[in-house]
Amino acid sequence: MLKEKVTDLLEEALSKNQSLFLIDFDIDENNNIKITIDGDTGVTLLDCMAISRAIEHNIDGEEYDFALEVASAGASSPLQFPRQYKKNIGRTLEIKQKEGGTLEGVLSEVTEENITISWSAREPKPVGKGKITVEKKEVIPFTNIKQSKVKINFN
């Protein structure tokens, strides 16, 4: 079957570049193949072309009528795997939590179980009037992350 052949070719192609990893892979009923990859140091056009060629050149076009698209995870795509978080340390994330609420902060640490973000907040002074800036930090388990996106800053 086509799906098994593509899966084998995809795994082989990814094994040749250990910094790349699979985000999504789908084949619809019309044999439209869509592969989304990411990389520890990003994904280049040449990376996408190499994966595409490794698959396209090893499937008999006479046997299967198919279309192939290989793309990188977009900047606005939600983060899905701990490996993606690691490459975004130092960047600002917007995190929607499963238990409700949204947090925004700079990603400072990633472990197998959770992430740590930090941010500055203005809070009332403990004594007297006015506000002070307080540094906040929170550890968020992956199991409590509903969705997480990198905030893109154009400043």
C-alpha cells in the first residue's frame, strides 16, 4: 500500500538528518500526501526538497497516482512536541491551559514533563500606594497545555 511505502521512505529520509523530525503526515483518499516537518535548528527549503525527493523518486508513478507536499511547521503553528519547545527557549509563548486560563511568558526551561516560563507583572506595593514590577515564574506540565504558540514580535 502507498501509506506503508511512504512511511518507510519518510523514516529513512528523516534518519539521514537527525535534526529533522515529523510533525504531521497524512494521505487522503485521492493520494494527496501532506508531510509537515520541523527541525532542531529550523527547516530550510533544501530540507523539504530532500525529503520530497527521497519519497517522490522512490515511488512508481505508473503504480500510484499521487501528489506530494512537504512543508515546515509554520511560525504560527502550535507547538506539539517537547523537541519543538527546546528550540524556542528564550522566545515568548502564549499558552492556553487545559484547566483554563492563558499565560504569556518567556520560555526559560524545558524538561520531559514540563516547561518553565517567566514574565514581569505590575502589582500593588505591599505597603503604601503605587505599583512595583515583580518577576513571575511558572512551571507548566505538558499535560496541562491545551495549545502553545510562539508570539511573533515585529518590533
